[in-house]
Amino acid sequence: MTHDFKTLNIQQDVDLQPFNTLATPAMAQWYTELTDDRQLPEVRRFLAKKQCPLLVLGGGSNVVLDERFSGLVVKVSTRGRQVIAEDEQSVVVRFAAGECWHHIVMWAVEQGYYGLENLALIPGSVGAAPIQNIGAYGVELVNIFESLDAFALDTGEYLTMSAQQCQFAYRDSIFKNELKDKVIITSVTLRLYKTARLMLDYPALKMALSNTGTSLLSPMTVAQAVIRIRQSKLPDPAELPNAGSFFKNPIVSASQLKTLQRQYADIVFYPLSSGDCKLAAGWLLDKAGWKGKMVEQIAMHQQQALVLTNPHRQNGRQVLNFADRVREAIVLQFGVELEIEPRVFVH
Ligand code: FAD
Ligand code: NAP
């Protein structure tokens, strides 16, 4: 306990292995749980006094941690939900950053609200969702996003940011760029819809719902289909440590795609409005023989080649060494660079 910080319970040398879904061994020099946004000025004072860095943690499902973090880890554990506007078409709801993402999806679909159903069973917290503009089955956070509230660490001010200010892009936002490590997101406000607007383009989802009559399609039936698909192919981090997709789907130019198609006629790609193409990284990994392949106790998953699994709880450096081997193999075979999706805190 540090006595001059009254509203924060700051602990020393805290084990972060249970707080990251890759289960890499990791220790925090200092650790605290944020349960009330009014504790934030004290977080700022602590950082200034100790002159140390900050690591903000939600559910730890999109991070690669180092064996030791010499600084303060703040686990965002605030709770709450507030309807702030409502009309015939939609409802605008503010969710505290520490809420569990999947719980808010299930709450929304239970109310019959549209918008979140494709994003069911994504692990982690509400506050982390804007960091990479989470997405699944053709829906991204930006599609239902109204605004977010955040605490600026440099000035101590509270900010409200629009979607435009967040600069959302494919698995990307301003929080991975200019505002990296500069704010703590305290709440996210979403607009959910009362009238049908389903996105069922993804083949797996379409197929899972092919026997469900249109009149039975609801946010709940879609969320349940998404949950069934995900449970059938994605490893549960509680049983097999992983951080979801370890690499982003690479974007290549139309001419690079043409070159690749000459050698790989069956390459999986999706044209983008920009004229570029998104390649399915899972297909590249599968083609290159990485699906299910284990090297030094770390493996790409048997059911989904894009998911790196860490069954023997190797450390962050070992995870990155494995990822480097994978990336080098993909460059060598396809001339395509894979970018790591989770936030890497390993030095
Ligand atoms: P953490 O891992 O705790 O943090 C991630 C980053 O956000 C870190 O940089 C952290 O510092 C920062 N951060 C966290 N909270 C805050 C805050 N309040 N303020 C400021 N910064 C913050 N992602 C998808 O997009 N789509 C998917 O379908 C998907 N499926 C997944 C499936 C599995 C099995 C797993 C393990 C992961 C999956 N992911 C997916 C990745 C991950 O779940 C998401 O990125 C999620 O939003 C991370 O939330 P988290 O709370 O665990 O974030
Ligand atoms: P999938 O449905 O087998 O599809 C494979 C890849 O093809 C996906 O990466 C997806 O891109 C792309 N794709 C499929 N249909 C598409 C379409 N109609 N238009 C554009 N792109 C299309 O994928 P999956 O691995 O089972 O995952 C299902 C969804 O959950 C995907 O959206 C995926 O991103 C998401 N997911 C994300 C993570 C993570 O950690 N980030 C982990 C698991 C699942 P996109 O990835 O761009 O959608």
C-alpha cells in the first residue's frame, strides 16, 4: 500500500499471468484496479511522482506482455450502463469502460436491439473496443459508435471524442497511433437500433442461419449463431491460451494480387473500395504449412491458422520469436508482410 494515494489501492509485484489470455508469465511493479473514474487524477499523480510508465489493461485478450513491467498497471474495472437518448428508431447507451464486451452484447440482444449481434463472444472490455475498432463478421465498432469519453494523461482533462476524431480504420484507430498511451478510455456510447438491420454476408454466418426462416431472424438468433461458430473453431483462452488472431489480414495492391494469383490461383482475397485487396492471412498461413504447426512449444491453431496458441505458457519474448519465424516464412513464400495485431509490450 502507498499511503499518500488514498483512493487507489496500489499493490506491488503483482502476477499478471492470470490477467492476459496468452498466459505469458508477467509481473507488474505496481498494480491497481480502477473502479471509479474519480480515481483517475490520482493515477496521474502517481505516475508523475514515480516518473514511471503506465500500462492500461482491460481483459488482457489483445496484449503480449513482458516478463516484468516496470511501472503502473491500471486494470480498468469500472461498471455501469446508462440510456442517454431514445426515439422510435434507436437507443443511445453509454457503457463504462470496465464492462465485459460480451455481456453488453447479450444485454443488447436480450432487449431486441440490433447492431451488436455479430460482435458476440469477442473477449475483453468495452474500453478496449475502440483501440482496434473491433470487428467480426462484417461489422465493426464504428458501425454503432456514437462517442467515447476519455481521460487525457498529459493534461488531466476529460475528453469526448466522435468517431471521426477516433480515426477508426480496419483494426486501427488514433489510440494505436497519435494517442497511443496518452488516454484512458472511461466509457463508450453506442447507438443501437430498434428496427431490423442485419449483416449476414459472411459465408459462415449465412450458412449457419440458412435453415432459419427470415421471420425468426433476430439479434438474438444471429448472436447465438455467431457464438456457435466461434465456439466450434476458436480456442477458449481459459483452456488454451491465445490472443485471438495474431496477425492482421494484409492489404495488398491490385497488381501485387495479380502477381500472387499467377502462382496461387486459389488465393483468398476481398476487394476493398480503395482498389486494394485484403488477403485472408489464415489462408496464407495454412498454405505455408503453419496450421497446427508447433515450434518450441508454441503453435498456430489447428482449427484456425491465424490464432497463435501458447499451451505451455511461454514468455512474451518466446511468443515474439515464434511470430518472427512465421512472418519470415510468409515473406519468403508470398512476399507479404504480416503485421502483429495485439499490442506488444515486450522490449
Ligand atoms: P486488452 O488486451 O486488455 O488491451 C488491449 C489494448 O487496449 C492495450 O493496448 C491496452 O493498453 C488498451 N486498453 C485497454 N483498455 C483500455 C482503456 N480503457 N483505455 C485505453 N486503453 C485501453 N478482436 C476483434 O476485433 N474481433 C474479434 O472477433 C476478436 N476475437 C477474439 C477472439 C479471441 C479468442 C481472443 C482471445 C481475442 C479476440 N479479439 C478479437 C481480440 C480482443 O478480444 C479485442 O481486441 C478486445 O477488444 C481486447 O479487449 P481487452 O479488454 O482484453 O483489451
Ligand atoms: P472466416 O469467416 O473464416 O473468414 C476468413 C477471413 O476472410 C476473415 O479474416 C475475414 O476478414 C475474411 N472474410 C470472410 N468473408 C468476408 C466477406 N464477405 N467480406 C470481407 N472479408 C471476408 O473468419 P474467422 O477466422 O472464422 O473469423 C470470423 C470473424 O471473426 C472475422 O470477421 C474475424 O475478423 C473475426 N475474428 C477476429 C479475431 C481477432 O482476434 N481479431 C479472432 C477471431 C475472429 P475479417 O477478419 O476482416 O473480417
